[in-house]
Amino acid sequence: MYIKIFLLLLIFLTISLYAQDDFNPHLPDGLSLSNQLEYSYDYNKEQEIFENWFNLDYRQNIFSAGIRFDIFQPNDPNPAISRGKDRYTNIGFKYVEAEIGDVEEGMKFTVGNFYSLFGRGLILKSYENRNIRIDNNLLGAKVEGNYANFNLIALTGMAENFNAERKDILHAVDIEYRGLNYLKLGGSFASNEPEEDIARTMIGSVRIQPSIWNFDFYSEYGIKRNNDDKERVFKGNANNTGEAYYTSANFYYGPVSFTVEYKYYDNFLFSSNDGTIVYNNPPSVRKEYTYIMLNRHPSPLNQANEKGFQVDANYSISEKTFLTINYGETKTLDSDSYYQKIINANSPVRLQLRETFVQVNHTWNANFKTIAAFGYNEERDANTKNITPILENYFYLDEINTIRFIIEHQHTTDRTTSEKYFNDVVTLEYLRSPQLSISLVSEMQTKEPEEGNTIRRFWNFIQCGYKLWQHTDISLLIGKRQAGNICIGGVCRYEPEFSGIELKMFTRL
């Protein structure tokens, strides 16, 4: 039934496209809507997935309200994604808000489902990102207030666990002072109340954010307490059971800019008792890439057991040439850490991730631009070493039409088996701004499991994107796609190999 409705909708949109040159419907004042639809069919697995999120919001004077109607018929079978909603049709998000006062002095009350971010996520990051299938929204009540340069957020709510049940209760408060132009100060506190008869976890932090000349700084320090761990592991002799620190510094002067980040996360995972809800997502201090091969061997964030740093430098050599250099390391903690004491381990410090990335952008003339990049990384999860050179060229045919050509080559060494293999990806894309894009992507993997026995595998797909009027984006993929990862903010989602058709459509009014 839903597939038929979906096909009828496509036919209607196509007819409307040819019938009208400029179709821009206007909703009543205060009303807005968005709809995201994703449909795929894998021929090899004979697997069909249909997912749809429909958001409707209305605002009138000081009041606003909204709903999100979710349809999964069926959902992605991966349990980490479906979370108990294999075939599901219901209102998954609803809220009512009231605002009193203004930006300088006022309050906002929210009842229902909501999201919230404290600082940079060290204590609390409740958010939705459908690309990595994260939605840890809270159901409850939230109050936000502004007065005399103070900003306050206080909330109580419950997030969905692995079985789509809301049992764990979260209480949290955040306060920030913004009375000085060059300095911001803040503090956060959160605790959960598990349904079971176990100790709650309490977590808190203080942060400072000064700006001096061309320097911007951010530092946050947090501690974690849990009475069960305190008595079981430390026999009551230690107040804290976890500790975290994050700091960053940005410097910019003329053509040069630097960013330096440091992290230390020791048993600082803040989650529900069953471990299926994660409340905090501190900065991952990892480079995020747009290229396919550089995301093939990721190292996800571990809030419980890692420390590291990242340095990112940018330099405009000239009006036509731009240089980026990035280097970062992430290591596990030593035997004196809270984490190792709690799990009763005595392991040495190990390298979790080492990555280097260099990129040069050069504009030759008005019609031609080249991007040359080189990536190197060592990651522990799959125990691989990867060397990845990349060449990307833009051919500007005119102000509207562009051709983009990308070659990615990756040499991988599996340190567990000593196997070495290659992956090559070629992307040819035609862009007609701002409405049309057509991409041809071909990947080849070359392996030699035995000397003299070369095995090659190929994946090829075509992907088209089109903008209908000013409010609807459609993307269609047909072919075979290699398995890979999508990583955002240190959270990664694995996508298995796919062979079939995939359609995505996003509308906003």
C-alpha cells in the first residue's frame, strides 16, 4: 500500500514538473512541513526497506507545536537502526512550546519530545542525525531562560532504549554566563534514574571560553560518579569514577589559521543501564572526510578509554593556491585509569588511531581547478594501515555546467594477517547548477590471497540528483555499492554491500 502511494506521489510530482515552470506552494502563516522518504530494494538479498519521516510544525504568537509521523514498512533490519520498530507507523515526536519575553530576558517551556546540547556534548548531546541513524530525543519537559546575561537550561526526560521503550529517567541542568565580550563561563550537571534498583550515575563539568586577539579557546573539565562502582571497585576510597577533559585553540592571522584540540576521556561514557542509550557525545578529535576511501577504515569515538590530539593548519599560499595539513593521534589509557580499574585490567597504552592528511587546492584558470590530497592512517579496530592518494579535477564549462573527475587509490595492509590489497574508486560527475547532478562511480578491489592468484571485484553505480522547484530534492541510485562506513562526530554507521535501487526524496515547505 505504501509503495503504491509512493509511486503515485512520484507521478504527481513529474506531471507537475512539466505542467508548471515555477511551482512554489505557500502554506498558511506559521505552518511549515518537511518530509524525508527513503526507499531501497536489494536484488541479491531480495530485501525491501521503506522509511519516511513527516514533520509538521505550527507557530502562533508565543505558542508553537509540532509532530513527526514515522513510517517504517519495513525498517532497516539492522537492530542498531530498527530499535524495535521493524514495521512501525506512529507519531514518533511531538511537542508544545511557549515563549515568554525576548532574547535578552525571557523563558521558553517545552513539553513533549525535545533535543538539547550542553556545551560541546561532554555531558549531554541529545540530537537526531538520520545519516548515522541517531535519535536519542527525550520525552519530558524542558525550561530555557535568559536573564542578566545568564542562560539556563533545565530538563527531565526519557530516551528510547534498544527495544523502543522509555524507562531510564534523565535530569540535567546547564548554566552559562555571557556578560563579557571576551569570555563565556558555564557549568553542566546530569544524572539518570535507572528503573532497576541500582545506583544512578552523576556527571558534571565546568567550562571556560575566552577570546583574546586572534585566539579563541575552549576548555571543559568533567567528573563522573557512581556509588556502585565506588564501593565495588574503590571500596569507598574514591569519590570519582570517571574523568574527562577537552580543550581547543583556534588562531587565525591573515592567510594562516591553526586549530589544536586535545581530549582525555576516562570512563566518561554516560549511558542508560542497559547501554543502548548514549547521552553524551564529546568532540571526537578526528578528521572528517568527504572522500569514499578515507572513510573506509574509521575509528569510532570511545568516551570511556581514549586520549589524543589533533592539529589542523590552513594556509592561503596565493589567491589560487590553498594548503591544508592535518595530523592526529588517539591512544588508549594506561593502567592507572579509572576505566582499567573498573574492568579489572592492566593493559599498556596502545595506539588507537594515527592519521595524516594533506590537501592542496589550486585554481589554474577560470575553467579548471585541481585538488590533490594524500591520507595516511593506522587504526586498531580492524588493525590496518592505509595509504590513500587522491586527485580531483573540476572543469567549469560555463557558469552553470561543471564536470568533476575524482580518482581515489588506497593501499591497505592488514596487520593481523599481513595481507595487502588495493582499492580504486573513480567518480565522474556532471553538475548543472543548481538543479541536476549525475554521478558514475566505479570501484575495483584487487587482492592476492595466494601468490599468483589475483582476485578482482567490481562495484558500479549511477546516482542522479534533481531539485524540483525550490523545495524538493530527489536522489536515485542504481547499481552495486561496496560496503562502507558513514562517520559523523566520531559516531559511525556501517552500511553493508548493496545491489539494487535506492531512492531518497526530501521536501520542505
